[in-house]
Amino acid sequence: MALTMHRLATLLVLLSWTLPTMASFHFNLTTVPGYFLQDDPDTDPDAFNYVSSNFGLINRTYDTDTDLDTKNTTQWQRFAYHLHHLNQESHHKTPNVTYRLLFLGRHGEGFHNAAEEKYGTKLWDCYWSLQNGDSNLTWFDAHLTTAGIKQAQVANGAWEKQIERKVPFPQSFYVSPLHRCLATAEITFKGLNATPVPFRPVVKELLRETIGIHTCDKRSPASNITASYPEYILEKGFANGTDPLWEPDARESNSMRDVRLRDLLYDIFEHDENTVLSLTAHSGAIASILNVVGHQEFALATGAMIPVLVRVEKVAGPKPEMKVDPPIGVPSCGE
């Protein structure tokens, strides 16, 4: 089937993320293990509860504990001091290296999740995901279900508890432009008494779910976002009007998504010097982030969160090429 000009332009945009640039530097990204249970290969993602496990923070000693009164400091305080020391030491010895703590949160259950459970993955992928909804549900740019709202409220309560334990609270917030993430971020973080800075997350186009075919992953116009969330900040260059990336018959491959999320992290690390960052996103986006920072696979349930400590090394030269598979088309519903 011949490509339309719009689809061709879209695919060229997507493929442009896979090409090396002539930039004078890029980043080597590496997960630093040993701080969170989610780093441990023996931790079962299906049985893990981030709420009851102190977000996964391992109860351990650090070489910097000798500087502290450990009897009167929490595990989070000792970790935060250790992280600060890592960055101070890097500043003096290897100034091209920083350590960043990422809190990666998945949105609560959306109507698309409920629909896939209702119809089964096969029928969802080949038929229902192409529709805007059925006679009972609408899942275009899917909103949160009642269960999804409750999951975000659980996340809010979990953060409140960890704030009492002196968790290093995010200094910057980023969020996918899809409604389920916009809502999850607001319910999770707005109103928490942990920072003097107002909760004003930056909406990042590249932080979204796998692009194409599924109508739940087609975003609403920028005007809808700003009307619903006037305190949110659209990143520079955020497109107005129709979603410029989504196509009804071409969907990103996982490797294309990996490159997109790698480029998102490059963009954030280049322009944001903060150490503790929150990203509210999707299962696919988070899977790609974990992959490009060298973290083991760790699937998140809707509404769950994973912290990751990342070593970020600024390196001269263009970003490395990655093997990229082409987009995929709509699967057949036939046997």
C-alpha cells in the first residue's frame, strides 16, 4: 500500500530519532545496582509491592555513614547523603559524571486496560484497539478508571509515608502528554508538603506510550491539555492541533521506542541539572527507559513506581547508533 504524505512524514520523524546526530557529545547511561530491591535478579516483579517495601530501598550501610549520626537518621536520609557525596566526589574527580535518581511511575488503570482485559489481548490488538471505544467505554487518549484513580491515590499516600521517612523528593517532574498520565501525576503529587516549589510538571512528547494504531495512545490537542491542566508546562516546540506522530496503520517497534526514550533522557540530562527526577509514563516507555540505562526488566502494574539510580556520563562525539526494527502494521484477526 502506498504511503500517504502525512504517514511518510511521520515515519521520517520517527526514524530520525534512530539516526546519529552531529552533536559534540552524548551520554553513557548505566544503572548503579545495589540500592533498590528492584535491581536484584531475585526480586519477583509480580509479587513485589513498592508501597510496603519502602519503595524498594535496601536496608544497608554506606561508606558515608561514618559522617552521620545513624541512630537519628533514616535510611532515606543516609541514602540521600550518600548520593550527594557521589555527586560531590564526581564533581572534583570526574566532572563529566553525575548520578541521578529517577522515580519512574506508571499511570493508574485506564479504560483501555479495562477493555483489553474484557476482550482479550488478541482481539484488542487486531480490532478493538483501532476503535475509539465500544457501547460502554471510550478509550481514545484513555482516561483513568475508578480503579486507576484509586491506584494514583495509593501512590499519593505512599509518597506521604516516605516523605515522613525523609525520602529525597523529586526536584523536577516530567509527564507523558496522554491523559491517563497527566491525571496520575496530579493525583499522586499535587499538594504534597515536601517541596517549596509548586507542582508544575513538564509535558514531554517523547515520554508517551508506543506510538501508532492504538487510539488510546493518540494524544489530545495541546489546547485540551492546557485547559484540563493549566498549571502544567508544555515543553518548547510542543505541537498544537492533531497529534503529529500517531498513525492508524503503523506502530513503533520496541527498538524504535528504545531510541525515542534514550533521546528523551539525553534531552532531560542535557538541560536539567537536578539530581532527583520524577517521570510519570507508561509500561512501554518505562520498559524502554530501563533497557537503555541497563536495568534488568521489571514490569510494573498499573499505578506502580520504580526508583532507579543512574550514572550519567557525558562523552564526546555523536550518540551511538542502535539497531532499529521498522514499524509494524495492524495484526490480522484471522487464525
